[in-house]
Amino acid sequence: MRDVVIGTAGHVDHGKSALVRALTGIDPDRLQEEKERGITIDLGFAHYRQGDNTIAFVDVPGHERFVRNMIAGASGIDAVLLVVAADESVMPQTREHFDICRLLNVDRGLVALTKCDLVDAEMLELVRLETQELLGGSGLEDAPIVPVSAKTGAGLEELRAALAAVAAAPPRAADKPVRLPVDRAFAVRGVGTVVTGTLVSGEIRADMELEVLPAGRRVRVRGVQVHGQARATAGAGRRVAVNLHGMDADELRRGDAVVARGGFDTTRRFDASVTLLPDAPALRHGARVRCHHGTAEAMARIAFSAPTALEPGDGAFARVRVEAPLALTRGDRFVLRAYSPPVTIAGGQVLDPLPPRGRFRSPRGVARLRRLAGAGGDAESLLVMVEEGRGRGVAREALARRLGVTAASLDRTAAALEAEQGVVAVGNRLVAPADLRVTREELLALVAQFHAAQPLAAGLQREEARERLSRRAAAAVIDHVVAGLVADGRIVATDHLALADHRIVLSADEVRVRERLEDLYGAAGLAPPDSGQAAATVGAQPALVDRMLELLVRDGTLVRVEGLLFHKERLDRLAVEVGRLTPAADGPARIDIGMFKERFGVSRKYALPLLGYLDRMRVTRRVGNVRLVL
């Protein structure tokens, strides 16, 4: 069993509400003013069972002053029931409502020629032909046109049969996060806050933790109803009433969206493809317009990829900047109405709800929009968005929100891109293969430049490499590249990065100084000189001595202990000698600083660092002022 949501459309007083009432037995006009004036002002709702399916109606107002309410109702419908009165034929709001449905890509539906009891057969045929002319070239070109009379009941069974055919269409995709555009919010005594709307995507259930956008407030689902019946869950495409805990009814309004937590972002600018209606006036670059998305409306300015006016019937890429945040995702449809008078002029499809900053009108920016517009599915769009991240990559959660998919769906798409396009997962980020190649080459060049500038150094410090490349790549991406270069045998990585074929070549003078320093520190034992004393002893420049001492530390000949340099062989002998100290009668051997100074003939300057070294090497363990030999 599934629901199908049908939206009515048509001119004021063409009998939309009367037809819904005749089909369902439910009066969709819920406001007292609507009953008194005999016209629909706000959205009305009704339903009936058709076999295993439920046909749900969103009855929209036909008067031109309430078109904004009509757009809110038309957003999220599965199909349209276009109502044309046989005694008046196609009228201005018939055309505007039909245009809105086309702009929202509602290409399924049927036509009811109402009030057929008021006209003869010749007039009925004329209205049918005029209606067919209106539908020509649209997705509804071959839609059934059914003459009916809500008053006499004529044609209602034929209309129900046509509606059943519409209900047999495939269900909506289920692998998307919860999104419920709110069309009503109210309080029920003893129950609390209730919101209603058409569940655009996802599955909603009791006790679910959700979020209300654009406020960003967390709420919990207390209960779910579908057509007045309590349900444990409700899936995409159903008209639902949801009891929420966490917000009062007066804090919610039409245009809000109840969504999966973390599943959507709000935005004040988005990139889109826009089409101007054939009978609309030219739309100038930078014009102020009314943007309708879902049940929300926001004032906006529109900028085209080419800074010229958009002519009637033409399409263009555009960046839309809205004055109030909207919860958008790629593929969403929207309608644009003129600022004044507020008539429907254009519509479009969101290409990117969170586009990168920059000149979107540049050749590169336009090429990106063309790729997004031509993308046949999530995989192609995902690749474009990943490439925008350059060496920094793009977080999976951000990509899922831009595409409007679940984390599981994104993981499947990403896995396919890894296999087919070489996209690489680095932690929680996806990186394009071309960006990894560029980062790899830049890192190799950086290390080579360092070797050229400092041929005697061990290599470029890893942290410095991260800092130097931070504008291009994230630290995790750099580490991934380093690991790949190590695996390929291109570099050697410790705390420093060095080319694998890098060799330190010393001059004759450097070799002489290095050898003399090694001998000097070997002979000095446990009381070595500092670098200044060493330079004076070997008769070399301090800078040269410092470089050679660093080399001796790197190759393990010397060991740095708290700022002092000791010959490694002498430290090894010290560890053996201490380890052989005679144990005490009541336990292991003990040694304090005085005993150490006396036994090894060193001053306190050397004794303290050496005892600390022995502790770190686990030769001794400090207990108070005494070391126990382990």
C-alpha cells in the first residue's frame, strides 16, 4: 500500500474544492472565511482509499492573490489534477498554475473538465481542445481529460479510474534523509505541537531525533499520523501530521523544514539552472525576485553566468542570493515570481546548494556549472564537488548534505568513484586523484629544494612540510601522500622527509673535522665539551662544527642528553657498569648522586643528566633521592 499526493490546480471558482469534496466526502475548505466567501484561501486536505492505495489531495487556492499558498501546496506533490471549468475554459490562473507545475517538474497528472452539466457537447469539445492546446509540449500532453460534474456526479467514476492509474506510478526513492517542509503548525490541547506537510524524503517514526531548519532547533517525534490514523512509521510521499517535543507551535511556521539531524544545511546562496517562461518579460541580471522553495518564500537577487538579461523562453545558469536561509539540496526545484507585481516568471533546479566562493561567471566556473547540469546522477555530481576540494578534499558529511542523500548512500557512490575514477578516501574526506598527484609532485619538489639549500641536513621536517603545503592540502592528505611515497621508495620519512636517493657528501675539510670531533668526544668520556669548546679544540669554525655534530647525532655516534653530547659507546659502557653494581643485602644495588660523582669522576653538571638518561633507559629507577639498579 502506498499514498499518492495529488495537488489541485486551476482558476478561482472552477470547482476544485467541490470536486475534491465529491471524490472524498471531505470538505477541504477548513477556514470559516473560505466557507463564507465560497473560495479557497489556504491549503486544504482530503483523501480517499482506492484499492490498496490512498489518494491524498492538497487543494490549493485559485485566486491570484493566493498563488504563494498554491506554490506551497504544489511543492512535494506526486501529480496534478488540473481543473478547468467547462463554462469558462482556460483562464489566467489556469495558465499560471500550470506553469508553476511545469517549473516544479510535475509531469504526471490529469485534467478534470468541471461543471460539464452547464454546457452542451459543442462547448465541452471546444474547452477540451483549448485545454489540449495548453498541455501541448509538456509532460501532461497526453494526460487524460475527464469531463465531470461535482453537482450531478457525472464522470466521477471515470475520474477515479484515471486517478488510480496515476497512483500506480513507482514510489519515491527511500534512501534519502528525512525532510518535511512544514505547511501548517498548531497546538492541540493535551498533545502539544503538531506540524503537517508532505514527507518529501526519508522515513519518520516515533522517538526520532530531528532538527528544525532554519532555526537549527532539535526536536523529538512524539507521534506520527497519516490521514488521522496513528502510525509507527511514515515513508516518503505521505501526507503526515507529526507531534513534536522541543518547540512550541508559535515558534514554527510555514516554510520551516523538519529534517534529519545533520542531514541538511541552510544556505543564503545557491547555483542553479533557470528558465524564463515564454510569456514573461525579460529578467535583468541582478533583479530582485521572490524565490519559492518547498513551502518557503524568500526575497532574492539573481545573477546570471553571462551578465545580460534573460529573454523570454530562454535558460541560463544563475547564482541566487536569498535574504532568508533555505534548506536546499541538489536537484531541488524552485519557482521565481516577480517582485512587483508578484506574477510567476521563471523556475529552476538547484545545481549546488553550497557553491564554492569565487567568480562563478569565469570560464572555469561556467564549465563547472555545465558539468553539474549535465550530471546524470549522484556519482557525476559527487566527482565535481570532490574536485572542488583540491588537495584538502571534502568531508563525506558535507557531500551528503549537498547531494541530499544518506551517509550509506554516499558511501556506496564514493566506493564506485574510488573504483572507476580513482577518487581516494583519506580518513573521512574524499580527494580527487588529480589533486593527490599535484600534492605528491609539490611535496617531492619541496624536499628536493630543501636538499639543494641544505645538503648536510637530514631532510625537511615533517611539520614544516605540512605548514608549507597547508594552503593546498590538509595535513591528513599530506600524510597520505607521504605514506604513498615511502611505499613507492621515493622518500624516507621519520621526523624528517628526505629523498630516497639523497646522500650527504662531505668535503675533505668536513671529513677531517667530523673525524676529529668523533675522537674528541670519545676521549672526553662522561665529561664532554660543549660545541664552543669543541670548535676551539679542533680548530674549526663554530658553524661547521655545529653541522658536523648534528651529523654525528643523526648517525647515532653521539647522543644528546639534556643539551649535552656524549659518545654512544661511552654511554653503553656506563649502563653496563651501573648494572654490575653490587646489590645491597636487603635488595637491589643503590646509587645516589654523590656516589655517582665519586665513582665515575664527574661533576654535578654531568651527573644529573646521566642519571636521568639511565632512568629513561630503564637501567635505574628513581626512588626519592636514590636510584635502584634494575
